[in-house]
Amino acid sequence: MPPPLPSNSKLLAEELLIDAEIDDEGVQQQAPPARTRAMLVLGMVLIGINLRPALSSLAPVLDQVKHDLGLTATMASLLTTLPVLCLGLFGPLAPQLARRFGSERSIAGALLLLSIGILLRSQLGYVGLLLGALFSGAAIGICGVLLPGIVKRDFADRAGLMTGVYTMALCLGAALAAGATVPLDQLFGHSWQAALAFWATPALLALIAWWPQLSGRQAQHAGHWQVRGLWRDPLAWQVTAYMGLQSSLSYIVFGWMPSMLIERGLSPLQAGLLMSLSIMTQVLSSLGVPLLAQRGADQRLPIACVMSFTLAGLLGMLYAPVGQLWAWAVLLGIGQGGAFSMALSLLVLRAPDAHVAAHLSGMAQGVGYTVAACGPLAAGIIHDMAGNWAPVGWLFGGIAVTALCSGVLAGRKKTVKAQARRLD
């Protein structure tokens, strides 16, 4: 019989911190001193803030970039697709980097790579934007896998609280970049290059704040676990499909929503602020939906609700009267924040133990983010073919309905038929 799954919200919050080092026993037995913890929290918050601006800062000025460089929507869609693709391609490499260099040093290297990638976006024209997208996506993918592992290791007694802090930092960074990039563009004399390069500054500050961790304790690895049968399990693929499809809608919003709103008559500043409002709303639903979901027999109903909210919000942003857009932005934020947090919850609830959950997380995020990268690319191609954003509503509907179907299947009270065994 598999060990029982978490039965309350606190245990769930702790188990959601799936990480690259969860396959190792005895990684950390003693909590770090209070002063070290304070610096660690500061570093983690600053890193979390920097894991989304490279994705959300380009969209508010993307029309200006397209005009200045003469890009088609398809060419521009590569700029929104490549970072997401790199999340799926480079995230699975993070455990190997952690085992060779340590998680702390690997994160420091990723922050440096992120800073370089952001700066490259302001140089070399379209080539610089592509290289910046590649480097930034790789760095975010690595940090996104390793940072929760450090939370689980050093904050086992406050894992639920730190999960919330980490989630809020992610949303805050995305919202700040979405809302502040256009004002920065205006401040720097309508230079989108300077506005995009600005976001290297908080990344470098995060690296400075993280630097003391490089001389701290490193994880000692005591074993490796093998999980068999996961990739042949239908439920695992349903979880993976839901993760990828709901993420695809999020990255279409990150990449294209301001352009869609500008085409509807909003100014770039208004479009950026509206997307910022939607992202900030995600904080509440991303924390609250999983807690409510634990009260039911399974997760099918909450998944159906958040996906319905997401689709309604997307269609409202695309077709509703302009005066109502703020309400649809809030509804979209509630749906997308809840959809993402439910995807994380399924990684735990559908796994019989922590080792299977870790490997299910790798499968769902590796394959899922690769699938998610197709969404922004498809949106750009549709815009190029139609000459406007109206037909993208069909893309929204197709992805959302497919995500709903896979999510309802994944939301059943079952566990994947995979087994973990230790390799000595």
C-alpha cells in the first residue's frame, strides 16, 4: 500500500515544494541560524521577483519593437515562445547542475545568465532579442526547479508560509514588469531598449543578495531513487496535459495580451496596467483555490470552475466593451491563478509518494512547458494570417476546452501507477 496522501492544507503546502533534491535522503537535518535564514529569505524573495519580468516586460512594448525592427507577428511570436520553450528544455537539467555544483551556486550562475540575457535584448537588434530570450528562459527554468528545493530543505517548519511568499514574489515581479515597462520607456525618451535593459538591475541585485549563500552549507546527497512506469501511465499524461495547456494560455497572456488590448484602442500604458491588474489578482486565487479544493472529494469541480473563469476572462478581454475590461481582467486573474495552483496541487495529489511526485513534476513541467510554448507561437501566426486578433478567440477556446477535459480527468481521486525504488 502506498503511504497516505496529505490530508490537510498545511501538509499539501509543504508537499508542493517538489524539488531537484527530493530524491536524496538526509539533505539537511538542521535549520540554518536565524541571521542566515533572514538573508536566505531576502535572497529568495528577490529571486522570485526576477523569474517573470523577462517574460512579461516585453509584451507592453512589443508593438513598438515590431515597428522599429520591421517584425511580423510570426517573428515577434518567436520572442514570446522561445523563453517558454527553454523552461521545458533547461528545467530538467537543473538537478544535474545541483548535483555537480550545488543548488546555491547553480542559482547564482543562473542569475548571472539571466542578467546577461536581459541586457542582450537591448543590443544587436532582433538577434539580441532572440539570444536574450534563450538565455533568460534557460536561467528561469533552472531557478524555478532549484529554488523550491532550498525552501523545502531550510524551511521545513514553515514550508507553507514560504510557499505563499514565493508565489507572491513571482506574481509581484510579473505585475511590476507589465505595469512599469511603458513608463520606463517614456522616462528613457521612448527607448524600449533602455526600458527592457532596466530589468537587469533587479536581477543583479538578487545576485548580490544571494552571494552570501555561496559560502554556506551545501546539500550532501545520500542516494538516488528510480521511478518506473510513470511515462506509461495515462493519469500522468492527463496531469501533464493540464499543466501544459493551462500554462499555454498564461504565456499567451504574457506575450500578446497588451498587443491585443492596444489593437482595441487602449494606450500601451493602459494595456500594461490592465495586464498588471490581472496578474496581481492571481495572488489571491493561487493561494485560496488549493485550500478550497481540499474540502471536496476530488478536484474536478474546482478545475472546471477555474478553467471556465479563465476562458470567460480571455474572451471578455478580446471581445467585451472596453469600459468593462477591468472586470474581465480580474476574472481572468482569478481563473489563471487558480488553474496554475491546481496544476501544482495535482503533482502531489496524484502521486503515491514524494519520490514519484518529484518525477511527475519533472515530466509535467518538462513536457508541459514545451507544449505551452506552442501557444504564443500559434497566436502570432493566426494574427499574421488574419491581420487582427479576433480569430485568436478560437485558439483560446480550443486550448481551454482541451485543458478542461484533461484537468477533469486528472482531477479524479486516483494515483499514478508508478513505483519508486532506491538505487544504491
